[in-house]
Amino acid sequence: MFNALVIDKTPDYRAALQQLDNSQLPSAEVIVDVAYSTLNYKDALAITGKAPVVRDFPMVPGIDLAGTVVSSQNPAFKTGDQVLLNGWGVGEKHWGGLAQRAAVPAAWLQPIPAPLTARQAMIIGTAGYTAMLCIQALLKHQLTPSAGPVLVTGATGGVGSFAVLLLARLGFQVTAATGKASAADYLRQLGATEVISRDSLSAPGKPLAKELWAGVVDSVGSHTLANACAQSRYGGVVAACGLAQGMDFPASVAPFILRGITLCGIDSVMQPMAPRLAAWAQLARLLTADDFTLLSREISLADAIPQAQALLAGDIQGRLLVNVNS
């Protein structure tokens, strides 16, 4: 038997901690003893039912997992291998990581890159990996620290926190936008050189505004993304990966045709394996042991249910690491 967070809608939509056995796992090539998972924005939507994230019921949520291979029908992995998984529809269409055991296709797994541990890999999770994909997109478009400041929106969230830290470590001047005035010290610890209120970005703005940002990492969407584009410098690069404010994009073509800015859409869910491995390899090189302490707070599997509400309310700073065995 193993513990799992299970979402069902019979008779009403609810998430609850349950005991399951191996016979209830989905059919898949590899069985993993999960050590850690995470609580992401998408997981919170799934657990609370605030958005139609879950496609099949019953469902074990959790878009991330890290642990040890118990059995494998695929030669790519063997018993004892340390592995991680991000995305691929787990927690939405296929049982995910908020459980002590998971069964998944081998093609979705990757080795945990040295020197990272399973715990550290999940502190990074989808949030850190997505931030790295955003930064790689900026670098691919030849953005350099000398080009000017880089704006990070939603800066106290998981993606935002990692984006601030990683950009600063790469030598960029980072401006962090947040709705939490009390988080200024935290963001400066991560490496932000300036902290601004999200209010300056979240309301409807002009189609073209004063040129401020050489690059942007945006996890918010809606008016925030539109204003970030309108405030981008000539030739600026904007990486968009989230929709915390909304899915709409109330913007003008003016920044694109008058300033030649580039808007890069970043998907972490179905990213092919080669760029995944490259992103994780760079994360393993850039992060230090101290970073993981600053960026995360550990909770239990049962805690994931109330913490999902707090995450959606914007009350969470950094990453929520889920120890599925506590």
C-alpha cells in the first residue's frame, strides 16, 4: 500500500489523501518510488478545481516527481536509478507525483543530473526548469548583460524566484516585479538590483511606452505581459511562460513592428528531451547548496491540500517542496 493525493468528482469535486495499492497504478513501463514532488500553480488549480486542469478521474495530481526506479520494462532504466519527471501531462491526463509511488512511460523520465539529489531536483522542479528555458530563449536571441536590465514578473513565485537568481548569477541586472512589498529583501537576496510594484504593470497601459527592458521573463500574462512588451527596448526579447493574471493578451503590434522586439512562448510540458537535458545540465552547474535553502519550504503530502489554496491566493514565496513520505 502507498499514500496518494487523489482527486475525484463523484459525487462532488474533492481532493483527499488515500491509501492505494500497486494494482491501482496505471499501466506503464517504469514504476518509481517517489521521494519528493512539488506544489506548482497548475497543481493548485487541479487540487482546488479552480480550473479544468484534470482531464480524467480519479487523478493523482503532481506535475513533478523525483525518486528511485523500483522496476522497469525498458532497458533505458534499471532498478535503483535516480530519476526525475516534469510535465508530459502527468497530474492532468496521467497519474502524477503527489504520491509515494508512480508508474510512467520510460520516455518521460530522465536521470537526475549530478551533483543534484532528488530533493534538490524537486526544489527546482517545473518552476526552475521553466525559468531556465526562458533564460535560454533570451540567450539564444543574443541578449547580454551589457544590453540593459531584465524584468522578471511574478518574481516571488517559483518561476520568478528562479529567474531572478539565475539571471543575476549570469551577470544580468534584474528588476523584480512583485505584489508583495514585504518580499523586497528576499528578492534582493536572490540577486535583484531593483524591486518594483506589480501595480505599475498590471493595469491597462499604452500601446508603446518608455523603453526600459532589454529582456523580460513573464509568468503572469494579460496586461502585465502587454505592458512588458510595450516597455521593452529596441530589439528586446520577452519570454512568456505563465498566465497567473489571465490568458488574454491586450496588446498592440507597435512594439513588434516599431521596436523589433521578440516574444518567445515557453512551453515546459511537452518540451523534447534534448532541450530538457540541456536545461537541467545548466541548472546543475549554476545552482549552489545555499540556493536550495533560500528558495524552498518543505511540506507533507497532506499539507498540499490547504497549501494549494494559499498558493492561488498569492501567499506563497518561492517553492513548496512536497515530501511524500511525511
